[in-house]
Amino acid sequence: MRESDHAIENSWLISAVPAASKVDALAALSILPKASLEQRHTFSVVVDGERLEIPYRIYNPEADDAQVRTLSPRQQVVVRCLYTRHNDGFVRERNLAQVISESELWVVPYVVQLVGEYVIEILLTIERGLRELNTPRSDQRERYGQFVVENPAYFELIGKRVTSYWNCYYRFQFPRQTDYPGSALVAMLRSAGDDYKTGHQAL
């Protein structure tokens, strides 16, 4: 299959990145192998006023790493973000580690969505990657706070999922829910949102 055919096959993913990054997205989609399973369910979020449709899961085998490295840095971020939605948790974790430090606002929902999932190793990767989330006036706190404020219903759903996974799988490991990494991340995100809202109301 030619690269142009790959881009067409994966074109439903174009709405998972902002319109301003469409050219980069098309280049990224051109190297994604054909999906092994055709499921195209998405969740909707707002990023800086623009609505994105991000896949719940993708079933495309991982692209060859050497081929990924031929892309521009931004195009590589698109590929890595999409693979954080992969059906294999190891693939999600590996690609998350490569994008969590990115400063582009549209990367944020890919990280936040993983907070509401059940793989604790991924939650620990997020904790390590969001070291500045609790730092007042840090760029990281600002970005995540803005996203929380723009997506209140979505964020509340993430919080409910975290509580559910703690109750089902981690209650004995973390008798106090506040000690569960997912709950700690939700609390930090909520605090960042409160700070963002307060700061921008004062302007």
C-alpha cells in the first residue's frame, strides 16, 4: 500500500488534531499501517476553543520507528499521540512517555484520557511527567488548567472513571482513595483548573 493510500485509510483520524496541524497530521497518517480492526469510536473535547474528535482506541500496528524518525518533530508528536490510544497498554505507555513533556495544548487531552484508564504503570508515568502540575504559575499547570476549564463534563467523567477503577482494582492496594495515583492526579488537575479559572476571571 502506498503512503497516500495509508493517509486515505486513516483519514478519519484527522479530526484528532487541530486544523492548524492538518498538514502534519496527513504526513503522520501516511505512515500508519492499516488497522487490524475497524472500530472508529471517538470522544469529543475542546482545545483552545476548537473541538477535536479523539479515538478511544486505534488498532493500527506500530509504525516502523526508523520511518517515524523521518518525519518532522511535530509530525512525530502526532504519531506518538495517536499511539497513546492504541489497544495495547505497553504501546500506550511507551508513546505517552515520548509526548508528555510536549508543550502544545492539543497534547493535553491525550494525557488526561489516560488518567481515566486502569493501567497503574501509565498513571505512574503521568505522575513523573507532570512534575510541574502543582507548581503555581508553571506553563504545565496553565495548560492543564485551561483544558479542565474548557471541558468540565469530560473532566468529571474522568474523575468518575478513576473512582470506579480504584474501587474495582486498587482498593486493597490503596485503602485511602487519595493515595491512589489516579485520584491524586485528578485532584491536581482540579486544582489547576480552579487556579486557571480564578486567574482569568481576574483579568
